[in-house]
Amino acid sequence: MAHLTTADASLHLLLATELRVDLEAGFETYGISAPGPYVPGLEMIGVRHEPLHALTRARQQPRADAAAARELLAVLNRIRPDVLHTHDPETGVLGRVLGRLARVPVVVNTCHGLRRQAHEPFAKRALVLGAEAFAARFSHAELYRNGEDRRTLSWAVPAHRSRVVGDGVDLTRFAADPRDRARIRARMRAELGVGPDELLVGGVGGVGRRVAGKGIGEFAESARALAGKARFVWIGPEDPEHPGGPDAHGTASGVEFTGPHSDLPAVYAALDVFVLPSSREGSSRSAMEAAAGGLPMVLGDVPGCREIGTHDEHLLLAPPGDARALTAALDRLLTEPGLRERLGAAARRRAAAHFDQRAVAGVSLETYAAVARARALPWTVD
């Protein structure tokens, strides 16, 4: 079994549970990505890492892309996986095509979100959808994190080869016992320098980098408008391709950027309100983690965020790019304690019912088995 992503962070932070389920099912499991600091963590759980040194997140790098393709084809020919599961837009396209060229018996792709937005030029949106439609011809099955992306590509991907699987998190990690949560909350707020009576509003990026598409500019405007009502923080890494991120020119004053933090459950416990005003999300892992922790949320009104819950029932939604609407939604949560409590409790119930990552990983195993049966391959998946 081989999982292909752009970065080792995605393998470790987003797919670790799926990799563990593969190992438990008896697969010799590989992670293929650019090398990085998360490789030792992958190897500790028993995953073999194969580095693609030329792989990069940067776009329009034809020489690097060609070099990465050569590296990937060499890796596939050497390890000869029975299953190649591709992730991420760039590696999803590259991996599906090269997987079939390398005669991998089962090639499956997960669409983590179509990288296109309604306001973008038609030519750009057509290029994104065209690339996905082309690559989907090379896979045996397509899995989608949200139903809107599946419907968008229904003209190119037959229904019998596609399925909406959603996404999930380790619920036990983020849904702490209330007594433990109170202790963890006090410790983390002291570390952040937040007083016991202050309201703390925050966005969290594990793999979610500090990029403009996360709505940080709008978050900053809201923070300035609501100054004095709460503290506003963003906890997560910078974009390594664009150091300084969208606040490089002072656009994010009013928001405190703390950098990444290794204890994300403690970070969520410290928050009173979670915010992620993204303009594009395939599925929001951080929002699922916040929901599991029972946090009230304001999310961007985009496909992946709408999968987290219903507006005014589980969370609040704000149109992407609309700082005024975001400010109004945050102001409601800051001034209405009852609303915070209601939405937080509803988010926790929805997470328990729909966001179990092991169940999502189980669907992947079912998909591999179904493809193997359809192709009369001489192996099965338990």
C-alpha cells in the first residue's frame, strides 16, 4: 500500500489514522512525499517513507514537476505497490497517471477539495476541472471529501466509480473529559498569556498554512473592529513557499500569530470561539477537531466548511471575503453566551456522529477490496 501526498506533514497530520488502519489490515505501508520533519513520526508507527526530493508546492515549475515525475515512476517501479492512494491536487493528477503507467493494480484518489473558486476567471476554473477530469480517467475509484465536489465532476466521473466519504479526526484525542479539559484549558491559556475572564477567538492551522485563502485578512479586519471584546490569535505554521504570509505588510494587525503548537487539543481547549473564514476548503480538519472539542465556530460559507454543519444549528457561516459579515457573526458569539453553549454542544454531537476518522479509513479499505474484486485480482482486503 502506498499513499502519495505533496508534503510529509499531510501524511503525518492528516492521514496518520488511515495509515495505521492500513497497517492493522496487514498492508506493508508506504508514504510517498517530499521529505521533511515529519518523516521520523511516520517511521515510528511503521510506515516506510519514500522521498521525492523534487516535489514542491510551488506552481508552474515544469522542470521540478518533470523531475518529481521521474522520481515517482522510479519509486513505483521499485516498491511495486498493490494499491496506490493519491491525495492533494498536484500529486493526485501526477500519481493517477503514473500509477497506471507503472501498472499498479489498484489506483484510488481522494479529492480533498477542488482548487477553484467562483470568482476566479473561467479559464482558470476550466483548467482545474479539466485536469481533474483527465486524471480521473486513470483511477479505478474516486473518493470525495464533500458532495459538492462530486456533483461538480459528475459529468466526468461515473457514479459507480465515485463515492463521498467525508473526513474525520481522532475523536478521543480532541473530546477530553470535562475535568481534564478544565485543567488543560487553564494551563494553555496561561501559556498564551490570556486572563481567566478574557474571551479568546482563534484559528488553528496544523497543516492549514498561513495563506490568504484561509481568510486571515478578513479575520484581521474583524479583530480590529471587535478590539476590546476578545483576544484574537492564529496558531499554525507559515506557508514555507511564502514566508510572512498574508500579514507580511501589516494586514493582520489585531491578530496575534503564535506559530505552530504541538499540543493541538490543548489549543482548542483554550479557545472560546473557533474561526476559519476560508475561501476554499475540500474538508476542514481543524474545524472537525474544534467540533469534537465542543467549540462554537464561524466558518467560510464554502463547500468543505458546509460539510461541518448547518448554519445556526451547529455553527455560523459567513460569505468568504466578507469581513463585515464575519465581524457580525463573531460579535454574536462574543455577546451571546447561550448561543456559544448551544452551538458548541451541537457541534460536539455532530462530530461524534459523523467525523470518526477510523470509519473514513474503513471506507478506503472497502474501496480497495471492491476494485480488487471487480478486477479479479488474486488478493483480498479483510
